[in-house]
Amino acid sequence: MRTFVWGALGIALLALGAAPVDAQKPAGVIDTVDAEWSGVETDLLEVRRMSDSTIRVRWRWRNNGDKEVALYAHDAADLLRTETYLLDPVNKKKLLVVTDAKGRPIGTDIGMSFRVKPKESYAAWAKFPAPPANVEKITVVIAKTPPFEDVTIAK
């Protein structure tokens, strides 16, 4: 009986210990991962199929640290164009950010570089070509952030 009580207590403590982690996830966030910059997390906010045959992806970088962080110190637009993309697992395709006639990404104008102060965030978005309608989940790759895998595409 004593073993059962200690086992039940252990399971209860583990369950209680996990609760604060889930409670810390900001409202409206699909998933959160640590970015490559110390103290910065990337929140995936939206992956939505749009009526113009694109997918809109919104995300936010949050600086949880005590120091200002230079997220991109050189051509940030190039990183958005080349290192931010979707992976269509059904058709085995990489879907790059949609660009305009001048080759600029359709999305947040990140510019050449930007910094995020401590305890502040920076929200961004971009559009991608939509995969076929039968593709319901996608992998989202945001530059300098581990991939968000098996993300359901909202309609």
C-alpha cells in the first residue's frame, strides 16, 4: 500500500509540475520554440490558407532576456526570402516566400537589420504559395528558428 501511495503522489507531483509550463504559453500561440539568439523565443501565431491561393504565416520573436538582441545584423530581407519557407510533406516541396515584381518578399518589411529590446517582441508575417487542398499539415521554417512541424493549416 505504501508503494502505491508514493507512486500516486509522484504522478500527482509530476502532473502539477507540468502545469506551469503549459500555463506560460501566451494566448493565441500555436507553438513556441527557442530561437538561435540567447533569450529569444519564436511564437508561431497563424498558418492560414487564404482565398488568393496563398498561405499566410504570422509569428513573433520575444526577447525574454535582459539585453537587447540584434536579430539580423545584415540583409534580413534576404533571410526572409531564402531561409523562411514551408515544407509540403505530401508533395515533398519547399515553398518559398512569395515575392513582388522587384523580388521583395510579400510580408513584413524587415529591412537590413533590427534589434529587439529586453522584454519586448517583434511580430512578422509572410505569404507563401498554397499547397494543394489535400495538404492539411505543413512544416513552417522561420530563419534562425528550429522548424515547427505538423502544423495544421487553418481555413
